Amino acid sequence: MNLDSSSGKEPLSILFLGTQMAFGGAQTLLLDQALWFKNQGHKTTAAFFYDRDGLDEKWQKTYDLRLVNLNAFEKNAGYAKKTTSLISGMWRLWQLMRTEKFDAVITFTHDSNVLGLPLAWLAGIPVRVGTHLGTIRDMPRWREKLHSFLVNTGVIQTLIASSTRTRDDAVREGVSPKQIEVIFNAITPFQIWEGDRKSTRQKLGIGEGNFFLLAVGRLVYEKGHEFLVQAIPPVTREFPNLVVGICGIGPLQGQLEKQISKLALEDKVRLLGQWENVRELLAAADAFVLPSRWEGLPMALLEAMMAGLPVIATRVQGVDEVIEDGVQGLLVPLENPIELSKAILQLLNNPQQCRKMGLAASARILQEYTTGQMCQKYLGVIESLLPSPHTYHD
């Protein structure tokens, strides 16, 4: 829907609010949505409570968007300074909301739901939409109760769940099912170029004769990377040309390094750290693996499928709504390195099936999981919540 003078509708003014400027799925989702709405003729602002990864300046140059860093958090500061920063950041957000008179605010994390949408309610912004992108491990029960209260009382008018699993999680946390709408995460389609594959493999020191299996995700408990490492020795005995790359950083890096060393896999499993452009790695890879204990609907999975990679993933809700076992990839039981080994061997032993699954993966994204399809549904939610039909003077 490109807005023009004949549409009878004035462009919406929308604030997209996230917690941190960082490399991650929630940030990709926020920025893609903001760009899509802007390209449809709406007025968009993307704001973040703080810049975790030093990206503010670069993003200002990269994205054709109005980007606001609220500077509401200082990582290494003491309690008093952190409190002062948060209050100052919240004041800046209040000023932004009061000045811009947004039609809608969409938030993309539990923290931005809880901090941003009550402020939007106080500021009189008519449409307030939160998202639930996945379970946060060890979240205090009081925070879940507060979040559920804000949704159930209408301060957060609609909670968008990124998958059926995240909807079920929200209900278990106490959110009324009537307040939840499922809109699957999606990505902006892109192309992979053969030149990117060659240059990235050269950068990594991976030969064309190697089979490169890629995992992308923070090095945290829920991602289950230790099961992937454990699954590799039986595979490399049969296919010594296998190389596994794990892209991401996190608190379990030391633990994974020790596990890799103990299994003598230093030349087979590589911790690649954080990559600014993960699509370079996708271009270089032959298959994608997601060994998670649980997920919402990970953007990394969708990007891998768009890149035409066959997927090996644990059979968890969210993932199994996108991957049909044996069609776009292979699903295995969670926390089961033996079955994970078998799935990797199945792909290695069947290159034709591997290619066929990769083609089916990219086709599925284009059919059902593009940013345009997702944003049209978000637009429908926004318009349903406006107090009257959004038809204005030119």
C-alpha cells in the first residue's frame, strides 16, 4: 500500500521502540519494519534505550531512517549513575512522544514493552502495540506479572506473538488470549552472490572441498551449542572435510572453548565471534544448524532459509512451524547429539537432497515470511486500534 493523494488516508506517524542498539534478531525486525512503513509513505522513527555495541553513528549513516539513541543506560556505571541515566532517558522518550504526537508505538522487547508503552499511554498515543518474541530465561515472576497486567488492562492494547509457541508462553505468563495476535517474524528478501561465497571462504580459510555447517546465535544456554559440539566427532570420522562455524558471542564462550579442546575439535569447530554482516557467512555455508532448547521464531533461521540453506534444527515450537521435516530441512529431538549427528550425516551423504531442501527453504520464505506480508498484518492491527477510521484531510 503506497500512500498517495487518492487513497484518502493521511500517513501514520509511528514510533518503533527497542531496548538496545546491537546485532540481533529483534533489532533487525525493528529496523526492517521501520523501513517498510517509511517506504510506504508513513512517518517513522526508530528509537533505542541505549547503544550497546557502539552502532549509533554507523546506523545513522546506513539506514534512511530517523534514529534516536535515548542514552538511558550506561553499562559499567554504578547504581546511582545507572538510575540517573534511566530517568534521563525516560524523560527524553517522554519529550519525544509529547512532541511528535505519534499515532502508534510498537515495542520489540519485554523491557521496551514495560518501559515504553505505559509512557505512551500517559502521553495519549492512541495505538500501543507490544511484541513477545520469545521466552526470557530466569525472568522474575514479578516482571511477568507486571507485563501481563499491562496487557490485560489495555495499557498495551495488543501483544503480537512471533509464533504459536510465543503466544502459548504469553498465556502461561498470565496474558489473556484475547489480547494476543500471532504474526510470524519475517525478513526482507535478499540475494546471495557466488563472489561472496568465495571471498568469505578465503577469509575463513575454508576450501571449496570443505562442507561448511553454520550456526548463528548468542552463546547462551537456550541455544544449545554444546549439543552441536558433542555431535561432531562421529561425523568427522566419516567426513573429515566438515568445518563447523558458530557465529555469536555470549557468557558460555569459555565453556564451549573447553569442550572443543577436550574433544580435540579445534580444527573442526570454530567460534567465529560476532559478525556485523552475517549474510557473508550464509553465503559461504553449505547448511545451517539450530540446536536450540527453545526458540520463538529466530530471524537467523529465516535468513538462512532465504539464503537457500538446508536446515537442521531441534523440533521446538516456532521452528517446527516453519520447517517441514524432510522438506526444507531435518528436525531432531532437542538435547540429543546422537540424532543431531545422524541428521548431519544424512545431509552429507545426500548432496542432491541437500540442494533440494535449500531451494525449498528459500521458496517458503518468499511465499510466507517476507517483511511486506508481516507489515501488512501489523498495519491491520494498527488500523483496528485507531479510535476512528484514519481518513484525514490532505
